[in-house]
Amino acid sequence: MWPFSPSKSKAADSGSGGSAGASGPLVRARIDRKVHPVTQFDRATVTIDGVTEDMVPRQRFQFAFCLEVDGEEVEVPTRGTVVEVKGKQVVATYLAPQPYYQKLMRRALSQRAA
């Protein structure tokens, strides 16, 4: 089971789509100790903004999604593959996190939607 149903992914996209809410972006990504805002996020791809590291298409990298769950910051580790680099934006596919972290992601998204 993936943390997003089609209805939740639309809410996640509108919540993280470039405009930060009162408490910041819905999802952030940590790459090499730097935290970057996520501008688009769905089941298979992620667009990370403000990346200054050198990245090239087909490069594999490890990163973590940073989410707020029950008032605490939680990091969800995963791996990605760069699809495209557009200036300071990186579009990447990523592997589904382990089931425990998928539950945390669902909880974070449901708390944010409420």
C-alpha cells in the first residue's frame, strides 16, 4: 500500500506546489545535510528546488523526505535517480520507502489536510 491515494495526492500537490503555507512546505528533502523545499511530489517523482549540488541525469543519490508528524520532524530515507536538472531544480524518481515510513507519511499528510 502506497501512502497516497489519488485524492490525497491532489491535496499533497496543492499543499506543496510552490507556495509555502503558514508552517512552510508540506514536504522538504534533505540532501547532503542541506534541506530543500519540494515543489512537486507524487507517487513516482519529486521535484526538489534550490539544489546547488552538481547533479546529472541518471545519477543516483540518497536523500530523506522531511515531514512533520505529531509536532515532531521525521525523516523518511530513500534513494532517487535524477531524471532532469533545470537550473536549481532537480526532477527525480525515487524508491518507495519502507512500510513503517509509508505509515508516517500517510499520518503527516492526513494531519496537514485536517
